[in-house]
Amino acid sequence: MPKGKPWTREQEKQLRALVEAGESLKEMSQKMDKTKQAIRRKIERLGLEVVGQKPTDSRTTTSKLVLPVELPTVEEALKMLAGALRKACEANLSKVEVQRLQAVSNLAKSYKEFFAEYVDYRGIEAELVEYRKEYEQLAKKAQDNAVKSAKS
């Protein structure tokens, strides 16, 4: 089977953006000047999903991002990283598997950093709440003292 032109990084980014925008395969095919089959294969290789049906018989796409109720701990992120590391040591991994493991690794590292910043912000937020309470108490005492002084 003859192959078409290889995909550039820019085309992959454009495809991801079109998928996130919910474009149909037909629309993506026209915008990217690629066949629907090539678009569908690339979506699968990038780990995106083809879901739903439109009345025009062209499937739409989504990346199905599900937000967790609670944030994973740094330990859980490190466990994911360790799992990706173990899997990466296996022989005969496909290029797509290696790319996915690299993505997991990069995401775990980023998550650890963002989580640490989040914890810092939460600490700062808690301190501000405490300072507000103390300020309100001091302001109330000052007001009470001012009322007492005015009466005397």
C-alpha cells in the first residue's frame, strides 16, 4: 500500500486543535488536505478517539478529558512515572508506545511541579484567611475602644 507524505509536527498540532474543536472527519480532511482514512489513522496513533455520529454520516472526534474529583498525590504521580519507566525497559515497544510513555513521563514531572506550587498557594491562602480573621478582631477591638473613649 503506498504511503502519503509524512505528517509534520505542525500538522499534528493542527489535527489536535481540530479534534479539540470537535470538527468532523470530513471538515478536518478538507482543512488539512488529507484523506479521511489518513486523518482517522493519525487520530488513533495520537491516542485520540473517534466518537459520535453526525447526520451527515461523518464521525466527530474528541479527546475526552475527564477531570478528577480529587488531585492525585505526588506519590501517585511518581508511581505512574515508575510504571512508565518499567514499561520503557521492555523490548519491542512500538514507536507509538514509546511516545505515549514519554508523554506520561513528561506529564508526571510537570504534575509534580504544579502540585508543589498548588500546595504553596493553598498554604498562602490559609494564612490570608487567618490574617483576615485577626484583622477583623483587631478592627472590632479598635472600634469598641473608640466607642468607649467617645462615651467617657
